[in-house]
Amino acid sequence: MLNKYARAFFTRVLTPFAAFLLRRGVSPDAVTLVGTAGVVAGALVFFPRGEFFWGTIVITLFVFSDLVDGNMARQAGVSSRWGAFLDSTLDRVADGAIFGGFALWYAGGGDDNVLCAVSIFCLASGQVVSYTKARGESIGLPVAVNGLVERAERLVVSLVAAGLAGLHGFGVPGIQVLLPIALWLVAVGSAVTLGQRVVTVRREAAEADAAETDAAAGDGSAGGPAGGSAGGSARGSEATS
């Protein structure tokens, strides 16, 4: 839902900014690299110290680069396989830094091994969810399912909760509980999404294998009599000569 509606909205909003960067000679790849570096710095500098509000502010400022770089590439007409590969790869780096920052907090000052483990599960499951789609597509399957919690949902839920939880440092009582709730929601949602994609790939793979088997059987039955007739003629010709 967020990919469908929110991405379209922010793409329209950020189009003038993308055009401005192009006029200044900035490349889409440079925006991708700077955006990822900003997200990683915000997550790994602020989150392990429990400074969730400021960490979320920094990350939010840079996370929109994921929309700006693609917008720039389309406007400049330079969309490429390399750009898509770089963008997807660095998305995984940014996601790992965010949930890694949560894990470091709960392993240290947060002092909660269970939530540390949940954060690590969110990190790992997010990577695997993305991998299942990429791997399925690489073997020729459409992987026609979005799933309950994709990257946009993971980021929005976790970062909004982290930002609000950070208000505890400004004297808002009890609000820090939002981050643990969000991490559990992302963990469960990611597990469900992983299951959805695995089931979809299994079904599509079975359908593709069955279609190939039927096609091979059809070719064999069609080619059998023709092959035999051709072979008989050849042998007859050899005997005659």
C-alpha cells in the first residue's frame, strides 16, 4: 500500500528537487551513495546511544534519496541496470544499519536481550524477504505477490516508532514502549511476508515446471511419427542406392 500510494505522492513532490540536482551536475549514483551514507551514519551513531529522535530525523532526511535518485535517472534518461543494482544493494546496507543500530542499543544501554534478538531477526528477515523475490525473478518466475510487510512498511513502522520513542528524552512519559511494539510487529509481519513469498515461488515454480513438461511431451508426440517417417525414407533411399 505504501509503495503504491506514498511513493507516487513523494515522487511528485520531489521531482523539482531532482531536476535542480540534475541542473547542478549531480549524478543519480552520487545521490544514492550520499543517501545511504547518511542513513548508515544516523542509525549507527545515534541509535546505539538511545538517541532515537535525532537518529530518526537524520535518517529521514537521507532516506528520501531512494526516491530522488530514481526520479533523476528517469528525468535524465539514464536509467540503467547498474543504477538499479546499486540502488537495491545499498538499500540492503541501509536497512541493515537501521536494525543493527536497534540491536546495538538493546545489547548495550537498552539491556534487553529479547529485543536485541527481535531486532536481529528484523534485520535478517528483511534481507531474506528481498532475496526471495530477487532469486525467484532470477530463475524466471514473476513472484507475483507483494506481501504484508515490505521495505516501505518496515521503515515507516520502525522509524516512526523510534522517533516517537525518542520523545521520552524530552519528558514524554511511557512513549518509549512504542519501539518494542513496532519491532515485534515488523518481525511478525516480515515472517508472514517471507512465508507468502516462499509459497508463491513454490506454486509458480510448480506451474512453470508442469508447463515445460507438457510442452516437452507435446513436442515429443508431435515429433515422433514425423521423425519415424523421415528416418524410414532415409533408410529406404540408402537401400535403393
